[in-house]
Amino acid sequence: MGEAPAREDGTVITRSAEYVGSFPVDDCCLDDQIEQLHTQLKALKKCKRRRPVSIKFSIKGVKMYNEDETTLLMAHALRRVSLSTARPSDAQFAFVSHNPGSPDAQLYCHVFKARHARAAQFLNLVLCRCFQLYYLERHPEEAQGDTVGSLPRRNPSLLNHGFPLSVSALVSFRRAPFRGLLPGTKKSRKSSEEQLSSQDEVFPTSSPSLVRKKAIRNKVLRSGAYRSFTFTPLKQRNVQEKLSASQAKEQDTSLKKRSRALSLAETEEALAQAVWCWAGIAADSSYSLLADDVLGSYLLCPHPKKPKCGSLIVRFPSGLVTHLIENTRKGKFLLEKCKTEFSSIAELIEHFTEFYGELPCLLSCARVNHCYEWEENTKEHQAVKPFKSLGKAKTKSTRRKDWI
């Protein structure tokens, strides 16, 4: 890309750029914040005050060094970076974060000038991929699996409904696990009885007298014998051992998958495809994350009704809309209800990023960090999981394939 040699070991990517400076960002809803950012970036595109720096990206955070990489100038933990964006036409790259170590809750946008448009786009793709890999590290249960199944639904987020980001980051709508039936749901009597009987076999009732009477009826205990209700029966111990063994295996497999997935040393084309396809994240989770992303964000995936064809799911003001990507007889790509043909998916994305065409809004290269944390001093660095938007379109869960 015509830049200084970059040292890449799969976990850290280093690139050179020019640091323009930073400006404060209002604590407002996501769409309003993006509009403010691009207005400020347009005003700074001709700024001549720049400093050559080296930027290091990893799933731990972003660090900025001087040109010789001898002095650390700035460091941001990834959980404190809220979003990343770029303006390839002006070779600008920027990200929004808090000042490290400062009690001030003010957000700041740090602006960089790249050597050319592709360099700015690459910097943005690297940070966006860091967001995705960080999310997979924090939520391995939402990683893409071999089986197709719907994940638990999330409650609506406040990001895109006129609420400030601070409110969205601090308010959590998670509930404790609920094993009972929800109001309005029906279940067969037979299945409920079987469930109760199976629970009684594994977990005895909490009353000591009932435990004793049931044991006498089943001839497990003789009359007059006593067994405490805190005693763990053999079946319960066996089940607990099996559960602990299965959990250990799942943790081992998740760690192996994570070690294979957490790699940033990719080509520009592979990196772009990974970001666009939300590689590694399950389909249902990708839809939920997309609904809480910036206006114009998109997801490339197989079409729900035509697995051999691709689809472009875009977050419009009306919600998530799925567009079929058709393959023409000439081997080119055509977006549904559009007339322009493209020789590659990258060319299609680049076109609709700059021109509206038949779409309600431009495709956005900005992405939100869904593990962003508003508070800096937290005892347990556990991010608030995103929640499904109110205007999310209905989409089917499909297995992610390399269809591009």
C-alpha cells in the first residue's frame, strides 16, 4: 500500500499515518454522533498541522507511537473505543474514545491522515475487525457454530432511538435465567410431567420429610432411617460430574477456535471480506449487532431463501432490509432492483458507499464497538451486551458460507 514496512505477527498490526489531532464529541445518540463526526472531518481535511506517527492495532487496544516507534504518545484500551470510521475520499481515518486515565467522561475523536484512500480504508478495516474479534473473545457463546439454531433474543437497545451513548452503555436489560413458562405460552401436560419427574430424580425436593417418605416408598430407605435434605444423591453427583466435564470440553474447544480466529495478519481483500461478512459471529447475533450499528452499516451473507446467492443486509432508517445480489450471465454482480452491474463485490460496495443509487442512504464504512464500556474503573471488565433494535427486520438464521 506504499507505506512503511509493517511488522505483523497475527495479533498486532502496525501502520504509519499522520496524526491531525482530536476534537470533543457530544454525548448524543449514535446517528446524530456520526453526522457530527463527518461534519468535523470535512472541516479538517485541509488541516496542515500533522505529525507522522505509527499506529499499532490489536484486540487489546490502539497505541500511537512516534515515527520511530520509540516513544508511546497515546494508548486506548479497546473497550474504551466506541466506534471507528473513515472518509476514503479524503484519506481520513478516525476513532472515538475516552482519554485514558482521565475522570472526564467527555468523548474525543482522534483524526488521522493516511497516505491515500486505500490506506485510510485499511486502517478502518483493521480497527473494525478488532471490534469483531474482541466481541468474539468476550462472548464465545455467540461464535459461529456448525449447527444452525436461533440464539436467545435480545431486548431493544437505546443506541438508535434518541438516547445518549452513556445511557446505552450503563443501562442493562439482562434478566436472571428463567426456567418456567412465560405468560401466554403453552406446553403439553405430558412433557411438563416428564420434566418435573426428571428434575425430582436429579434434584430432590427441599423438604426433609418428603424426601424421607419418598425414599421409604421406593424402598431406598427403611422406616425410621433419616437422610438430610442437604445430602447429594448419587445421581446428582453423576450429573454434576458430567456437566463439569462437558463444560471443560466446551471451554477447550472455544479456546482452540479463539486461538485460530484471533489473527489480524490478513491481506486487504481477506480483511475486508471478514469485516463485511462479520466472520466468526453467528448469523442471528450478526443481525442483532447490525440493528444496533450505525446508519448504513451492512452485512454480506447468503440469502435466506436462496443459499447459493448472496445478500446485502443494510441498516436503513426503517430497519434492516435484505437485498439480493444476483449473478448475471456475464459473471458480474447486480444488486436487486438496481441497474448497474459490477465485476466484484468490492466494487459494488465501493460504489454504493459513494453514490446513493436506488438505496435510501449511503453504505457506511463506520462500525460500532459492541463491547464498548462507558465507565473506566470497573471491577470486572465485562461489557454490556448489545440488544436487538426495535425496528429490526425479520430474518432467518442461515449457515454462513464462503459464497463470495
